[in-house]
Amino acid sequence: MTVCAGVDGCKAGWVAAIRDTDGTLRAQVVATLETLVEQLPDDAVIAVDMPIGLPERVGKGGRGPEALVRRQLSARQSSVFSIPSRAAVHAEPGPFASIEEWYAAHRRASDVARRTSEPPRGVSIQAFGIFSKIREIDDLLVRRPGLRRRVVESHPEVAFWRANGSVAMSLPKKIKGRVNQAGMDERRALLVRSGLDAPFVTAARPRGAADDDFLDACAVLLVAEAYARGSAICFPDPPLADARGIPIAIWA
């Protein structure tokens, strides 16, 4: 067996759901993704709920994978954000001294996104909110290209779709920004049916991560394990690549 990890961004950095070679499940919060990479074995597979690979220009619907997976997700497709060009993602790294500066930076990044997309499209507030995490993983894969074969992009709703027999989840995970307990319970039950231990899935979230962050990390752990077995599927197939050679695909 190979050590596998599913990772999602969280308030404290990144939350990981990890299965060791003896089958033990554990959760961990780290400040940076590179910290986790250094702590795991050199052949560990890591699936991350974060866009990987940034084109110079984007078309309708984002980089390409986003439009493909939305078709599978029915009512859950709004959870897949359109990610703009590399220039837009890296345009406004901050830091920002106030919320007003943050919103101004969002407007400037949207201007760059419109200039590098066809048809012109700005950046959603939700997408801009994860740009720092996208830059972090992008910088890591630029500096350490050897990681590209085992650090892959996934998305929790795509992971749940695959685990659920290619059927999207029936209930939303959040409603108007608040956790929907029925949707969380639906996903926990699916994770247990898919091979994660119930005590692990239902345990208190690691400090620094929200309940839904931990659940999403568990979901993409399933994708990391499928990738390690050679049974994962990707959108598109074969993956695209950006100008720096970083693969662009969402794995399930």
C-alpha cells in the first residue's frame, strides 16, 4: 500500500485526512502544503481540493475541467468555481491592511481576468478568496516539478459523485453559507460505505478546520486512493497542461 492523503484548505492552513500503509486513518492540520509533503513518504499520493494548473488564457466556464465536471453534478454544480488565468491569480498577492483593500484587490484581479479570458469574465468573490491557496500550491509545483505526478487536483462533490455510483449528492452541504446537517450526514454515511471508518468520519474535527473542511478532505482521500490504485478517472482525459507543464485535470 501507498500512504494516501486527501487535503482541503482551512482557516489554519490545510487539513489532511491520511491513510497509512497499515490502514490507520488520521487527521492533521498543517500551516503549509509543503509541510505535509515533507512529513509524508516520498511516494505518498495527495489529492487536494484546490485548482492545480493555470492557463495563460481561459475560455467559457474556466480552465476546462470545471465545465466538464459541472455536467455530472446537477444541483451541486455551483460548488465548482471558475478559475481564471495565471496572471489573474497572481495579480494581487497582498497583504491587505483592510477589508477595503481586499475588495479593491478583487476588482483589480477581475480586470486582469477579463483581459485574459474569452468571453471576458471577472472573478467571483468566492474564487478570489482561495487565490492565496492556489498560489501556494502553484508555487510548490513550479519549484518541485517531481511532485506533479503524485499531487493531484480533486473536488469533494466530484469525489462524492464518483463514490455514489456517478450520481450527485441529493442534499446541499451548506444552505446560505450555513452548514446543512442533513447534507453533512448524507456525505458521512457515503464515506463510511466507501471504506472510511465511522469513528474517524464522525470524530471531532481537527483544531483549525471546520466540519465541512474535514469532510471534504475525507472525500478527496478516496480519490487519492483510487489514483494510487490506477482506478481514478480525470476530467479531461488526458489532462491538459499549462505553459509550465503543470497538469490541468480534476480527478475522481
